[in-house]
Amino acid sequence: MTFFNLLLVDDEKPFVETLAQRLRRRGFVVNCAFSGIEALNHLDNNKTIDVAVIDLNMPGIDGLETMKKLKKKTPACGSHPAHGPFYNLFCR
């Protein structure tokens, strides 16, 4: 089974860390960013993101703006709204 390299982006650190821990136990490679700026910096340093799950309601650069900027850096990626206040960006 091929697992995705995930980027979780949310300003609620305990939520992201708990979700990341659960996904890692199941074999996923998970990276965390706690702001839109941190997510963009992560992409600059690591081009191997397959899926980003982005919270829409974040201070500073919100999730929609973060998603737009991530897509600009990786034009081959697609995106769509997820359930709740999240957006998914697919790069694989």
C-alpha cells in the first residue's frame, strides 16, 4: 500500500498534533504547519507533499489564501472543499 505524504495546516496545535500522531501510527508521512506562512515555508523546503489538509479559519493568511498560494507554487495540484472548515489540496 502506498501512503501519502500529508501536510496538515491548522492554527489549533493540539488538534493537528493529535491527528498527525494517529496518521503516523497508520504509516502516513505527516508534516504539520500551524499557520499559512509556515505551510508556504514548508513547501519551499520540501516539495514532496501529496495532500495538504488546510483549515480555512486561521489568523493571518487564512486557509483559502494559503491554498491559493500553495497552488501557485505547485500548479499541477488540484483542490476541493472538505467537510467542515477545511480545504484539501491534492498534488499526486
